[in-house]
Amino acid sequence: MKCAITENTNIQSTPKDLVEIHLVRPIKKEKIEWLLNNRAIKKITLSSSCLKRLPKKTQKKIKEKGITISIEKRRGRPIGLSFEKIKEIIELRKDYQSIRDIERITDVPKSTIHYLLKYADRKKIKKGNTVIYLK
């Protein structure tokens, strides 16, 4: 599982099966140490600007643990619907339901449904306060 981590993220509430994290902004060294010691993290992704702001000592500590750091661009706001709701919308559309019918069935605005079906990259969703990346 992959989650986005910010400076405000409660790291103790991160999933136990977390193997990959995306740093949205640099976080404190103590938080990274806690994650490295308490989660089986294998890879950390972040933007190039975040990597520049991440302290060299922290980068060294991450690399000493054998964790790879890679630069990745993740733009855009996560979709605020549950994964189950997104799957339901896609399945209804595959059953040739109109967008207005899907709106009535799922209580999701038709503009959101249209965006999901036509334009959405669907690579990250929001589950509560946690952003989860889909592979």
C-alpha cells in the first residue's frame, strides 16, 4: 500500500501494511525515523523540490536503511469518493446506465460522474484523511 504523508499526518495511524510512501512536503526527522522503524517501507517517492528541501542527514539515514528514494510527480487533488463508489459508478456505466440515472442511484453529482468516466486518471483516492495511491 502507498500513502501520502504530509507534515500534519498522524503517522501512528498509517496502515500497518504500508510499503511505499509519497512525501508531499519534507517532514521531521523523528517522523521519518518512526516510519522506518515501525513500518516495512521499501520505497519513498517525492517531488524534486521536496527532495531539495529534505535534509541531507535524513536522506543519508533513509539510504542506510536500504530504502530507495525516487522523484515522482503527483499532481492534482485526490478523488474524494470511496473506491467502492467509484467501482459502482464504472459498473453502472458499463451496464449502459445514463449519467443522470447513475446520479440518482449513487447520490453523486453528474459533473463528478462525468469527470470520473471521461477525464479522471484515477491514480489516487482519498480514504478519510489519508490519500491512497492506486497502482
